[in-house]
Amino acid sequence: MSSQLPTTAQTISFDLDGTLINGPFGRVITDLEDDLIDRGIEARGAILRRHTALLDSDVMASYDWQQIVADELAEADTSAPFDLFERLEEYAAAGRTTLLHDRTPQLLSRLRSAGWRVLVLTNGWRPYQEPILRHAGLLELIDGLITSDDVGEPKPSARMFAAARGTAERYVHVGDRLDHDIAGGNAVGARTVLLRTDAPETADADYLDDLARRQRVPADQHPALTGPDLITARLDDLVQHLLRQ
């Protein structure tokens, strides 16, 4: 699927992990660390710490898990005991992806039937995200997948949102992160929705402040650029809200 997609008058893009799904990649990393421990190599948490450090220095590289693992294991003078992509495919095929919202397929289809172009816009790289979507039965229910390796920059880059919006007159972006999703979408004039299963029925400034701390949102992105147009815990509430407008 190309990031150069046909456009309609209204487009909605969804972040993936933490917004629509909990994917199985964490299981892959756990398997890797367990295998290394069996070989006498203590790597518990080291791979995720390297990923976290890259989030502060090179966000694009922080999603190149194959390279992160290779670099970490090179320091231990070893290599991965299995192919990460193959193990991820196995878990995805075994149904280890959790849909975070009831009736997700039906709700995405309902949006498309109402004339919305539905996209997934994710910082995860295509080789990881596409098989997860396919095996979860969601790939065929969306109009396109746009990943950071397609665009060459991750969210909150304006290029990511421009690739999703195209020439759509009405553009909504939905995500679970204030920095990547809400600040990024707001900066380019999108309507933004914070979709999190832990969102209270009445979310206030205290909730956003606490979330900003937990997500380590930079001070210059909060609160001016991180105020979403809608906060909800339920995908069906979001869909009903959009279809009423």
C-alpha cells in the first residue's frame, strides 16, 4: 500500500498501538530476552532502554527494532537467536493481537460507509505493522496504512499528517499520545481525538497534566498544542460523535 492515496472530502487517521490495538511485538522482545538469559546473557530491559534513549535522540531510529536488537547484541558479541519478523508473524497469525475496542471492524466499516476515508497512521515501521493489521482482520477494512518508514519521518512530523490528509477538506486524527498524535495533529490544523481506554468520562486539565507527565511530553508542547478536540475511552462514542456532525 502506498502513502500516495486517493483523497475524499473527509479523512480520519488512527494511530495503531495503544489506540486501536495492543500488538504482539512485546512478546517477541520477551522471547528474545528469555532466550538470551538461557544462554547466560543478561539483556532484560536493555533493548527497551535503548529504544527509550533513542526516543530522545533519534526518534526515527527508535522504531528500527531490528537494528536496535542487532546493536544491543553486538555489544554482547552475539546475535539474535531467531528472526524478529518471523516470530512476529507467528504471534500475529496466532491471534495474539488484542483489539482495544468492542466492534472495531464494524465501526471502521461504518465510517467508510458514511464516506470517510479511513487510514492507519503509525510511527511503527511497515514490516512490523502490516502483518499485525492483516492477521487482526483490519487491513482489509481500512483505505491505507501510512508508516514512518514510508514517509521518512515519524509523528509529530507535519509530513506524516500531510501524507494522510492529502486534499481532504475535513481531517480528523485519533491517537493515544499527546505529543505524537494530539500536538502533531493540532499543529497542522487537524481535528484531534484522544482515544484512550483509561480516559475518564469527564476528562479535565488534571487528567491531561498527569498524562503529559507520564508520556514525558516536552513543556513546549503542553498544554498549548496538546489539547484535543475530543477525549473518549470508546471507539463507538467517537464514531457516533462523527456521524452526528
